[in-house]
Amino acid sequence: MTGTARDLVPKPGKFRSALAAAWAFLQAMESTSFDYTLDRIERLEREVARLKEELRQSRDPGAGDVASAAAPDR
């Protein structure tokens, strides 16, 4: 017996292989709920850092003078 069941299955062609690779790439790039959660946490951490910096500057006695000097007179 020279032929086996494996020999009867055709090998995928170049187009089919390229299509499978493109599909795998698109699935890998798809955003998941976990990715959304991590992005949201990162944005919140940046906002907290910005607010901490604003609070630090508002408590700094010299920062008020700089801010009022930079503000235009009305």
C-alpha cells in the first residue's frame, strides 16, 4: 500500500496560506475587553498624576505668583 489517507489531503496553496496568515494577524490585532480595561486604567493613572501635579503646584507658595504673573490683566 503506497498511498495513505494523508496523501489524499491536498496541501494548501500559496493563496490559502497567505489568507490564513492574514486572518491570524487580524485576529491577533483585535482588541479585547482586557485590552480596553488596561487602556482605561492607564488613562486614569495619567489623570491622577496630572491632578496630583496640579495640587502640588497649588500648594506651592511660589507657584501662585508665577501663575498670576503669567495670566493677562483684565
